[in-house]
Amino acid sequence: MSSSRTGRPPVQRAARRPVAPRPPRENPLRTLVTRARRAWDRPLTAYYIVLGGSLLITVLGLVMVYSASQITALQMSLSGSYFFRKQLLAAVIGAVLLLVASRMPVKLHRALAYPILAGAVFLMALVQVPGIGVAVNGNQNWLALGGSFQLQPSEFGKLALVLWGADLLARKQDKRLLTQWKHMLVPLVPAAFMLLGLIMLGGDMGTAIILTAILFGLLWLAGAPTRLFAGVLAVAALLGAILIRTSENRMARLACLGATEPQTGPVDCWQAVHGIYALASGGIFGSGLGASLEKWGELPEAHTDFIFAVTGEELGLAGTLSVLALFAALGYAGIRVAGRTEDPFVRYAAGGVTTWITAQAVINIGAVLGLLPIAGVPLPLFSYGGSALLPTMFAIGLLIAFAREDPAARMALAMRQPRFGRKRIGGSQRPRRWNTMRRRAPGARSSGER
């Protein structure tokens, strides 16, 4: 046995263990995307986005209405908060309508389709009766309710077309009649054209465009063939061109596209150009809430049709992008609700509401940006106007009710328990774990919940 120089036995060294390879480092961006997808695929995501997004838009709209309408109210010898108080009252009533609509069963929504359509047609016809209808800015589409309150029945015509059209198409789909083009068009298209005729009698081209967009959305969801869809679109485009060509006011609005000076020849583009001025002067973060200069008599309709321009001036690019993101999220959540349901009425109604809100937002914002003609339509949930706010909030309640009707969402809501005040039966009761939802609902559609 060998020994060291000191005579002591050699020290036995332990063999080195092989070093395990380190796991590869995860890409943080990929991890974030994966978590976002899992969160988006949860059953209650659409429910929370529709509810939270609509409430955020409404609250921000109240703030901007208060800021944008003060000067207009003072010029009319009114209180500076006059328009804000009226909008706040409409928002409170609209919140009640939203809550009622979100708690109503689908069968009751379908039962209300025909009464709402009949009421909307009656009020829209009543507008044209001399002495009853009221003209505002050249359009006779209003009813006087007494005092300073007025009602625009054409706004309720949008809701009527969505509910009645969805119920009609759902009934025909149950009977397998949508494979025939005559059942797909009749009586949906004639009824829509009747509503369009009543609206155009008052000269409201903007609302007619929104109603046409809802009609096309319903036909597209019903699976209309390309030839049929193109035919209806061609007829609507021809009628629209005739209506624009025969009106000097509409031709003037069309001529203001891309205008950079308030006066371009015989056409006055004051409103369009000053809307661009307001957006351009806002910068990245804006001049500050309440510090807009264009609302001091330079920008007409600053608190209604062009409130997005005042938002860009006071809150800057950050504020306008936030509004756009909220509308985009609301639209995408509506598409998700329509795409995940098995009920044809829910699919048509959710798709119609999403088309309505998205198309109206695009037309309003496009006009403010100078990309589309000024159509005179408000920004949904944001602009001043109780007649537009009430049916829109009821429609948002529809989306919330439909989001709750999803099997996975209904099961998730049923599993939730309040943190405080739990009922104790036979001792303490442990709350159910959220990640056991799939095993408790084997019949529900896979939602990707983790």
C-alpha cells in the first residue's frame, strides 16, 4: 500500500458528480404571450371585457362631455354643467337598462323583438307628422318630450332591427329555410328598407348608413351567398349615391375629404379642418383635461359628433389610442360571444350589436380624422346624447346576457362563492378550487381554463 511522504495514508477524494445541464431559459416575451392567451381563453373573459370596457367608455365619455360642453353651455346662457347633468341622467337610466337586459333570459329578449320593432316604427312615423316632429340641424328626426328633453326614435330603430332580424333568422334556421334566397331576404330586407325610408324622410343619412351596416352584418352571419350579398350591396350603394348626389349638403361633406383649409372654394370645411387642428395640437399626452382651445367656439358640435377631436387635444395620442383600444376590445369580445354560442338567435343578435357599435365608431372616428365624410353620428357610449346612449347600453346588456349564457361561463359563475358570509352547514365548508372546473363540467365546451 502506497503512502505519502509523511507516512500517512493518502486521502481518498470523492468522485465528482456530473453537473446536470441547466434548463434553457424561457423567452419572457413568449411566456407573456402564452399567459395572455390562457387568460383570454377563460370562460368569463368576454363577460368581463364587455362589462368593464363599456363602463370605462361611458365614464370617460362623461368626463369628456363635461369638459367639451362647458363653453357651449355658457354661450347659450346655461349652466356650465348643463349638458353633463343631462348626460349623467341618461347614463343612470342606461345603467338600469343594462342591468335589466343582462338579467333577462334569452326567451324574453326574443319576445320583446316584435313590440320594440312596432314601437320604433310608430315613433319614427310620428316624427314626420307636422307639429309633432322637431327638426335639429336640418334633420327632422326628433320628438319633443317636454322642456329641454327630446327623443330620436331612429336610434331605437337600430335595436329593433337587431332583435327582430335575429329572431326572424333564428326561426328560419330552425326550419332549415335559409338555404333558399327568398327566405333569407324576405321579409328582412323589405322591413329594413322600410326603416331606412322612414329615416331618410327626415334626412338622417348617418343613421341610415348604420342601419345598412346592421342589415349586411345579419345577412353575412346568416351565410348569404356572395352573389346575393353583392346584389344587395350594389342596390344599397346605388341608392346611397343617388341620395348623396341629390343633396348639396351631402356633396359638400364629401368634398371636404382631405381638406386642410377651412374654406376651399365654394365649400365650407370649417368643422372638418378644425377637428384635424384639435387632434394635431394635442401631441402625445395632450394639453390637459379642460385645456382645449378648439372648443371655445372654433369647433362645432364639440361635445357630440366631434368629441373625439377634443379628446385628442386634451388627452393627446395616449387618450385617443386608449379609446380605440377599448372599442377594439369591445368589438372582439362581441365577436367571441357570437362565435362560441350554439344558439342561432344569440349568434345573430350578438353579431348585429357588434356590427352596430363597431360600424358607428369607425364612421365617427373616420370623419374626425378626415378619412370619411362627416355623417353626423355620435361616438357610441361616448358622445353627448341620451337618445343614442339608452339603446346602446341596452344592447351592451344583451352582450353581457349572452356572455353569461355560455355553458362554461355559466358553470364558472355558479362555482363562485362570496368570500364573506358563507353559509356553514355542518361545520366549516372549504371553497371549491377554480382549476377543478373542467372536471365538474364535463359536458361544457372546452375553454382552455387552467
